[in-house]
Amino acid sequence: MVTTTAGTASHHLSPAFPGRAPWGTAGKLRAWQQGAMDKYIQAQPRDFLAVATPGAGKTTFALTLASWLLHHHVVQQVTVVAPTEHLKKQWAEAAARIGIKLDPEYSAGPLGREYDGVAVTYAGVGVRPMLHRNRVEQRKTLVILDEIHHAGDSKSWGEACLEAFEPATRRLALTGTPFRSDTNPIPFVTYEEGDDGIRRSSADYTYGYGSALADGVVRPVIFMSYSGNMRWRTKAGDEIAARLGEPMTKDAISQAWRTALDPRGEWMPSVLRAADQRLTEVRKAIPDAGALVIASDQESARSYAKLIRDITGHKATLVLSDDSGASRRIDDFSQSDDRWMVAVRMVSEGVDVPRLAVGVYATTISTPLFFAQAVGRFVRSRRRGETASVFLPTVPDLLSFANEMERERDHVLDKPKKEGEEDPYAESEKEMEEANREQDEDTGEQDMLPFEALESDAVFDRVMYNGAEFGMQAHPGSEEEQDYLGIPGLLEPDQVQLLLQKRQARQIAHSRKKPAEEADLLELPAERRPVVSHKEMMELRKKLNSLVGAYVHQSGKPHGVVHTELRRVCGGPPSAEATAGQLRQRIAKVQEWATRMR
């Protein structure tokens, strides 16, 4: 066993490698990186899974470890496997800065003698697994599997990684999001069975967002949520109007969400204007701060870029696919002081643009994995006090993810389904396929949507920070909205909390002075406006059905008759389309009927 320390690996690292080091860490590894190095060197494992929040410095840790293993002749070459072409090149550039030469263009045949290894993609390994197996069999190899959850994306990728890298001398797996929405096992990851019989991934070293925030390694994130009135036409020709954020069925939430993101409505222009105002405020303290819109598809991305040009008078950088041109545009944007970039979902993971400080979540992908990756683009800290601001629609799933930023998750292989309970994971498998596509070509999907967006408007809804909610609803452009958009760009985490509390108190006091006839919005503090999740709606419907069933036995009336009578007395649509308030009203009414019969 080798017992030396990591010091020999880090002596030639630039103080700013691979970006700007946080305060107090110049010339040495961050505490978590040193801790992970020490644990690895002590144990000398063949497989090691390091889980570190986006922006924490996984690349620095991995390349420092690679340098150490090469220096001590534990391995003779390095293979880096990354999710995308852009990241593959980023790895090669970062490695070159500490003297490790990786070939990012390698495709076949013998490697040039000047190289210490190769950088490839998971897709590339999937095409030619035996090529890579032969390479690792010929020389002792360290395989770095970046964002290893991608190896579980499809059966072929996972099998290819197993086939290619099973003979490797050492394997280092990295991820910022060690969970998936499906149950595909991830190669070279250890799963341990808990007391509940469920197998979960077991990391060798974990450095979560909460710890990184406390250490000042990542920025605190302020989430700005916007609701508003939506109107759309269904495939059947019915026109439906709803307020984003109000309790409604899963299908209605999805269609209201898509209506909000339609660039022809008023919701997106209003939110982009607000986000640009926020960017202007942040740039007072961080002059090169940039903003990113994450779009669902190419057509929307182009439309958003046009809206930004109309709003700001400046052209936005448009990134449509993961080709060589896209990589160059991302690099150019990263090194410039341009204000805006618009990209389709592929830019949500691994793309390192540390100056991004403002984001707009303009996609309907609603998995915790994709959301965490997307927010990860904005959290990398460069100097003390920087904050990140992410604008999003008032959608239950997104608000839930925003409030759980500090929660650490593991990949779960077994997801038992209780009788009568809907599988909460099934619906996200298709979304995961979409989220992890290498290509983002137009699919014609938009033409097949079962609705047509008609109109939308935006209402500032609330601010979420550190698991708490602040603010009351207000019109875009109002004094109340400006209060929150004007929060300084440089603040300590506790100062953010204090400032938000003061702003909310001021807003409530201002609202109380206003005559009732002027209160044209539902001006309730955020904590008194809970959004009902899809799961809670399911529980309400289940409770109503259970009570109706009990009343059927009591009264002798058929189920359909009881439901029809409840609708007649309480009003509203069938249970499947009823709001949470309507369901609660019916629950109370059937309980009242049952009590009378006793």
C-alpha cells in the first residue's frame, strides 16, 4: 500500500485551477478534495465513487488523484469518459493545465506517444467497447467516469462500460447527482440493502450542496417563482382557463405550464424582462455576470433569443446542439462579458461557465435529476458573497425541488409500490430519456401536443430561499416585484435571509394600507398560499372515494349516484378534474351525510 500524502500531486497546480479557487484556498486543495484524496490513498480501492455537488470541483479532485496515481506508477495511462463532446474537450484542456495530456479526438488505433491517455464519451464507448477494453488490458489504466449516472441511461451504455472497463486497474466514478428516476443499475457502483429491504447506492465520499454552501464553495440560490393566468384549447376544441400554481389535475398543470412557456404569450416576455432586470442589479457588483435560458427545443430557443434581443437590444448567444460549433459558442460566451445565452437542455449539465449568475428554467422537464443539473450551472462560486437567481414557473414539482436543494439523494434500485398507490417514478422515465438525449434535433413533437396555447400573463408569485418562502403576489413592474429583483448581487447567505424577511414584512405592511377595492391580486403571504402537489391531489381523491364507498354501504345508493349528488350540491366538475378545494368540500359533505345517518 502506498502511504504518501496528496501533497506531491498538488504542488504544481495553479492556485486558480481549474477556475478561480475560493477565498483562503489558493495554493492547496479544498478541504473536501483533500479529505477525499486522503481517504482514497489510505484505502487504495479499485473502485471509488465520489459524490460532490455541481460547482464543488470534481475535476480538480479527479485530475489531482490521476496525477498522484501516475506519479507513483500505480497506473500508466488515464481514460476519461464524459457525457458530451463539449465536456470531453473540457477535460482534455483541464488535464493539460497540470501536465496530463489526453487526446480528445481519439477514435481508434495506437495512441500517440506524447499522450497520457484519452477523453471519450459514453456514446463513443457504446459504439466500440472492445477497442477500449483492449487498451485497458494492454496497460495499467485509471478510468475516470464523469457523471457516471449516464452509464445507466440505456442498457447498451451500461453493458458497454462494463465490457470496456472491467479489466481496468482503477476506476474513479464522479457525479453531482447520484440518483436516477429509473431503476437501471449504474456500472461499478456499490449498492447496499437497507433495513427496509431497498438497495441504495453507496458513495465512498460525499460532499453535498449544504456542506459546500457552508464552506462558501458554492453560491446560495434565490428562486423567483412566477404564476399567472393561462388559457389554452384542448384537442377536443374546449377552451380552458386556469391560474398557474392553483390546484388542478396533472394534465391541466402540464398544459398550463406549456402555455406559460409559449413565446407568443405574455408570460415568457414578462419573466425574461424581470430576469434581465435582476441581471442588471447583479452586474453592479459582478460586472461580467451572465444569464442562461434553458429551453425545451430549438424552435422555442430561437424565439426566446429573439425576445431577449427585443427586450435588451443585445443579441443572445444561441446554442442549439452539441456540435463543435456549439462548443466554441459556449467557450466564447464563457470568456466574454455578454449578457445572455439561450440553450436547449443539453447545456444543463457539466458546461462550466462560472460567470452564469441568473437562470430562467423554460423547459417542461420535471425530474429531480434534471432540475439539480440545471441549477448546478449557476452555483459555482468565484468570490465571497456571490448569489445565484433562478426564475421558474409556479409548478408544484419545481417548487418542491427548489425547497429541497440541500437534500442529499442516493440512487435507489428498488421502489416498492404499495397497493392502490400510484408509482411516483414511472412518469419520469420518458422525461429522463428526453433530458439525456445527445441530440436536440426538431422531432415534430410540438405539432402533436394535445392543446393549443392561446394566451398567458405573468404574476410575480414568491421567492424561495433556503427552504423558506417569501413575498406576496404582485404585478410585473410593480414596486413589490422590484423590491425582490433589486436584492444586491453580493450578500452573505444569512444576509439574504434577513433581507428577504424585511422585504416581505414591508410588502405585507404596504398591502394592509391599500383599500380593498385596489387589491386586485390575491395578496396572501407565500406561506399561506401552499401549492397542492400531484401526490396530495391523488390522496384527496383517494380519501373521497374511500368515504363515498363507506357511504354506499351505509345508504345502499350506487357509487355513481352519490358522486353525482355531491357534484350537484357542491358544484364543480367530476372528481378527476376537481380542484383541491372542491374535493375537500365534497369530503366534508359526504362526512356530514354519513354522520346524519348514524
